[in-house]
Amino acid sequence: MRLVVCISGGGTTLQNLIDRIADGRLHAKIVGVISSNPTAFGISRAQRVGIPVQIIERKGGNHSERLFAAIREYHPDFVCLAGWLNLIRIPADYAQRVLNVHPSLLPAFGGKGMYGHHVHEAVLAYGAKVSGCTVHFADDTYDTGPIVVQRAVPVQDNDTPETLAKRVFAAECEAYPEALQKLAEKNWQIDGRQWRS
């Protein structure tokens, strides 16, 4: 399974995928990394293990078209959004081939502006007792595509956004590779909003 990983920052999700592939727990190859940020630390994570990197910044117009032109050069089976912070328009040839991981149990605490610490602050402010992560197909809006895998984590009374984020990220490190392995089996289908294997 050939993957392109799109990043905007530190690349911790990218590193998790690199590590899972290296130790044999994920049967895949990351054939390219694309960053929207030329100073993202994730770039050095990719370069350290010899993965080609391209920078496709949001400025300059036609962002989605430029992004997918770069993606097509690698001929991936799937595209993994991994801390990618820009809304993109997914062309027909990549429908149901772009995955995202979101740090809540969608549809709760999703949508525009709900990323990173903003999600965890909102979960705590609401008084939710459970949070978690969602791996879903990306579409042309924020956090609305069909769900492949969800993992729940408890919200503890003494949690801060930082402590909750750490627990949710640990769940993401299991959920994203699990979703990719399910998709690699190829005996799945999407019926409306329902993903089934």
C-alpha cells in the first residue's frame, strides 16, 4: 500500500506511521510527504528516513489543484492527512482515497476551527466524560466524511487540554494504522455515510 502523507507541523502522526512501517506493524510504504509549511519539523522527520518531500504552500491560488498534482506524481493508493490544517477540494480520482484523523469522537467537536488544543479545550469546557479520535474519509468540508475507525478515551476530572491531548494522541497512534490496515484488505464499501468491511 503506497501512501502520501500531508503535514503542516511537527509530524508526530507521520513519525508514528514511519515507526509502524519500520517495525512491521503496518504493511505500507510512504512514497512522499507534502507539507503546507516550509518550516514544519515533520519535513526533517521524512528526510531523515529518505522520504521525498514537496512543499505546497496555501498562498498562490489553486491550492487543491497544485496539491493533487504533486500527489499524483507518487501514484499513492491513499493520502493521509496528518496534522494538515488546510481545507482542500478532493478531485474525483481521489474520492474515498483521502483519510484524516481528528482528535475527537466525530460528529462531536468537529468543524471549522476545531483542531489541536481547540478541540480539547472545547471537550473540557463542555464537561464531556469521554473523548477520543476519529479516522475518517476526507471530503470537501470539515470533518464530515464517512468514519472508518474511532477510539474512545476517558476524560478525567483533573484533565488539562495538554493531558487530554496526550491520551487522545496515544489513541490516534493505534487508530490510524488500524484504519489503513482495514482499507488495505480491500473488501470494504461505503453506503451513504456508512463504511463497512
